[in-house]
Amino acid sequence: PGMLAPARETYLAAVAIGRRDPATGLPRAVGLAWADASVGAFACAQWSADDLPHALQAELARLSPAETLVSAAVARDDAPERAWLRPYTLSACPDDAFEPESARIRLCRHFGVATLAAYGCERLPLATAAASAIIQYIERVNAPLLALLSDLRAYDTHGYVEMDAHVLRALEVVEPAHAVEGGASQQGATLLATLDATRTPMGARLLRRTLLHPLRDRATLETRLDAVAELVERLSLRQRLGPLLDGLGDLERLAARIAQGAAVPRELLALASGLGRAPAVVQALADCAATALGETRAELDPCADARDLILRAVADPAEATGRRLRAGYSADLDALVDAASETRQWIAALEGLERERTGIRSLKVGYNKVFGYYIEVTRPNLARVPSDYQRRQTIATGERFVTAELKEHEAQALHAEERIAALDGELYAALLAELARSHARLRRTVGALARLDCWLSLAEVAVARRYTRPQLADDAALEIVGGRHPVIEATLDGVEFIANDTRLDDLAHDDDPTRAMLLTGPNMAGKSTYLRQVALITLMAQVGSFVPAVRARIGLVDRLFARVGAEDDLARGLSTFMLEMVETAFILRHATARSLVILDEVGRGTSSADGLAIAQAVIERLCSVTGARTLFATHYHELARLAGTLPRLSAWRMEVAERDGQAIFLRRVVPGASDHSYGVQVARMAGLPADVTARAAALLSQ
Ligand code: ADP
Ligand code: MG
């Protein structure tokens, strides 16, 4: 456990590539499975050609697996699918590890069932193949972990808002965009860090997973929001739950260590002490109104039997008896311990008895590794040594002896220690096996605690930062009043964050709904911040969080797209114009009328004439054909004239005041188009020498 990051999962994944369609050269389907043996999570999914490769890549981006198993054929450098898996550490398995029929048989054998129907993957041969590859691999490298993979969940990513790696990076959901290798400078600047007030590692992991899996289903989200809302409203409930979760520890991984047969006494006691708090949590939730809180309470089985067993059985490691089980747990063990201690007492008393018997006052009983116990007599007293002493060793100051009785006791003591250790080990293993049978219940309880921790965190941050409950809608409108960027707001200490509104209409709204915003403004005016804030508020609403806005009405989105133009992305070192266009092409091909698209300075990677032309064509397409909700930011203010000609598009600009030739950024989004780019003013703010900026200003007016 000490080698794993506490607040995130470490996944082993497997990708099974199906047979290629000769027409397209692409696989007809792909399966993915993943496992986190530290908690016993095991799941699989499958996608058909329509979703490939983006759905697979998006899922891998969320999981960010530590190791990914593929067949030897896919691991080869020239395999076309290898490119899909480029960023991941691949391990090649024999090709037959992914053969669907033997995979099905292996999985059935692993679970001890005749059909996989109960696991939901009966009709998912490639998901099954991937899951089986994981089982086979773990069997080979660490068989005891297999016990943990006692359940498999087939899932469908279509229930989640699809976000690819670009979106995760552009929005800095769990990782800062410009994370420098090894540098921790920007650690705090992510959505996760802003929302994370969790108190337990399993709660922190759940929050991370939650943010990576925004949902499309309104009913589920409302249930979550009800829970968060009740916690927001009831200070006393928060105050009761907080201390109960504080310092609870990683019960999820502790429970898994039991199932794995690896838990040490300290871990069992930590689990027992954590479980000891469950009844109080149940009680605190007794009068909750929110359905989800009620369900959580119902799932919170304090596992009193497991806890009692641990407390009855496990010795306090601080007593350092060398035994794992406490006195009173096993009569057999106690008898052995008593016998051993009698023997030790006999040996301890021997010195006194022998001094008396022989009259040798300096006689000593000692122990060394080579000869064991001995009686030592100094040279002047050797004449008084009794006849039953057997000489063993001569030393400078005298002689060392043993007696038959001493040897016998010594053998007894040794034997007793061995038997104690053996029985202690045997009983402890049996205890773990007994506890392991409660693993499923323990997991459910721990899962409930994690959920509570996660919701409490969302509620506490909502209160502290004055977030409000979003109104969710099934239409495709988006309306935010007084929206703020949750992360920037939290990092601007002292400076006020300027809130802004957003309004995009549903397509059915009237004959000229606004579906896209074209936002112009100089560099540094706040365009990127605004775009991201709209996307982040949407994402937050769709994970069931309150949002940083006075009021928000979110028509649920099916997919989030974000493309950040070349220059803004240069720090990644991989932005070329080509890449930018590949990604834009992807958005144009996959966005729907329910999607939210954010395009920040797209078209920058080429000359401004090209860039403008491309940007205009892209916007036209998104607005008129796709109808996706789109926010497009650019410092090319020339683009804004588009707004006059395109239906569904409205032009906005970042308000800038000018005083004595200085640009003052008001950070307010106002209607209209920016008329110039304030490049010279920005250059002056950046510290370009005054004569240079003066010359530039003169050239500009010329
Ligand atoms: P642009 O994309 O127009 O160049 P950014 O969005 O990167 O500008 O914003 C530049 C900086 O301005 C941000 O890092 C932030 O510190 C500040 N900022 C942006 N929007 C706001 C706002 N609404 N309130 C306060 N500060 C803001
Ligand atoms: Mg920008």
C-alpha cells in the first residue's frame, strides 16, 4: 500500500482488438477491461466500429492505466492499432490469451459459473477476452490477487459525457494542463483540487472518478444533487458527519488486503476501528430526506460480526508479544504460551537454585547462539562443580557447563516457540479467510462511506464558495447567470473574480436561436477563462455538483469538446497546425446538436489569412449544420463580422477600457465585437521598452 498513490487508482488494463473489416481496415469491435487489485475493482466494456477509436481512447484517458495488456500482434510497432495506444505502457501477451471462446471458458471457471450472463458480458466477446487476459496475467504474476477479482462489471460508456484527453487537459479536470515532468508547481490548479475536501482516500478516489465520469441521465444527477443539497442545507448534519469521516483511513484498500490474505494485524485493527464508526454514521443519517442519503444509510452495514471478530482475535501490535493473536482467543495457543512461559521461568530460576546447591556465589546461567543455555563457573570455583555438570566450553575466566535437565528445558522452550509461531500463523490465516468471506459486505459499506465523503466534500466546497444548485434540463439550452471559473476564482486571492453570464438557446427556441458565441478580445482579456468556465460549470452540473454561478440552467450535454489553438498549447510541445486540424476535424465529425464545443484560438497555427478562413468555415459548419452549442474565442477581431451574416451566432467581446493609452481589462463579456486587438498596449504591459511600443503605435496608425 505504501507504494500506491492514495488518492487515485492504479489500473491494469487490457485491450482486445477484434477482427478487421476488410472494407475499412479497422477492427469491427474492441474490448477493454481493467482492474485495480488494491481495491478489487474489475470491469469491462466493448465498443463497435462506430465508436472507434475515440471512445476507447477517451476511456483510456480517464483511466490512465499503469500497464496495458495487448496481444503480441497489437504490440508490434507496425500494428495500426498501436497508434491508438501510443501514450500507454504496453505489455504483450500471447495472441491466444485474447481468443474469445477460451476467454469465456476461463472467466466462467474463474467465477465458478456456467454462463457470463449475470456479469452482463455474455454478448461482449471482446470485453470478455480483455477481462480474461487480465485474469490470466494476474494468475501468472501474482495469483493471490485473483481472490480480489471476485466480481466483474460490464459497463457502457454511452451513459457518460464523452470527453477525450484534450478536454481533460484543456479544462484541467484532474491534472494541470502544463504539468512539467516532475514539477509540482501547479498542483492546486485543477478542478479536482478545488473541489476536493474529502477526508478519506477512498472518498478522494471516488471524487476523482466522479469528475472523470459526468453523466447524461438527469434522474441520476437529480438524486445526487438532492443528497448534496441536503448536506448543503443542514450544517448540523455536516458537523456530525465530518468528524466521523476524519482520519477514517483507507478502509477500501484495507478490506482488499483481507481478501488478498495479506492484511497485517495493524491493518485489521484499523479496519475494525473504522467500522466502529459506522453505527454513528447510520444514526447521523437517520432523518435524512434525500433518497440517495437514505440508500447510503441502508448500505452502511457496520459489519459488527467482522469487527467483533477482529477485536476478539487480534493482539495489539504495541504489546510486541511476537504473536498476532491475543490471549483468550484460542485455548490451544494459550496452553502453548503458558507452557513456554513455565519453561522460561524454570530457566530463569535455575541460576538461584544452582548457586544454592553448589554454594558457588558467582555461578551464572547464560545463553549464546552456538551452545544455547549454559552454566558458567569461574576458575577458582571449578572444584565445587557437581558431578552432573557436563563441560561444554572453556573460556578465559572459567568453564561452561550444561545439565541434562537444562538441555531438556531448552529443547522444550525452542519447540514451544516453534509451535506457537506455527499455530499463531495458522489461526491468523484462518481468521483472514473467515474475514474474507465478509469482503463483499465490507466493500459495500466502504463504498457507502466513500460516497458520503464525496458528497460531503462537494457540499462543503459549495457552501464555502457560494455555489448554487444547477437546474438540469433535457433541452439543449444553456443559461448561466453570474458564472465564475471555479479554479481561477479559488486561486485569485484578494482579487475579485468578475462573474459573467452565458446564454445559448435551445434549437427549438424560436426562429433564430443563438447557438454559438463568438468571443473576441485582446490577449489576456479573459477569453480562455470564460470559455473554460462555461464548460466547467456544465461538467460540474453533470457530475451532480453545485456550480459557481448565481443561477444556472443546464441543458444536459452528450459530449464535451475542447480544442485549444496551437500557441496556447505549445507548452505541450506537440502542437502543430496539422494536429490542430486533425482535432478540429474530429470535432466537426462527432459533435451533435446536444454537444458543447469550445474552440479557443483555433486557426492560429497558420498565417492569419488561412487561419481566419478556416476559423470562419469551422464556425459556419458548427452553427448551421451541426447546431452544437459552441463557444469560439479568438483575438482575430476581424472574425466578428461573421456574426452579422450567420444565423445562430452572436458576437461578444471582452470589455476593455482605455485610459491614457493603457488598456484596462474589465473581464466583462459584453455584446458586440472587439474593434482592435490592443496588441501594442499588451506589449507595453509586458514591459517592451517605451520607444519600441511608441514606434509600433506609429507604424500601426500609418
Ligand atoms: P485570454 O484568453 O483572453 O488571453 P485569459 O482567459 O487567459 O485571457 O485570462 C488572463 C488572466 O486574466 C487569467 O489568468 C486570470 O488571472 C485573469 N482573468 C480572466 N478572467 C477573469 C475574470 N472574470 N475575473 C478576474 N480575473 C480574470
Ligand atoms: Mg486565451
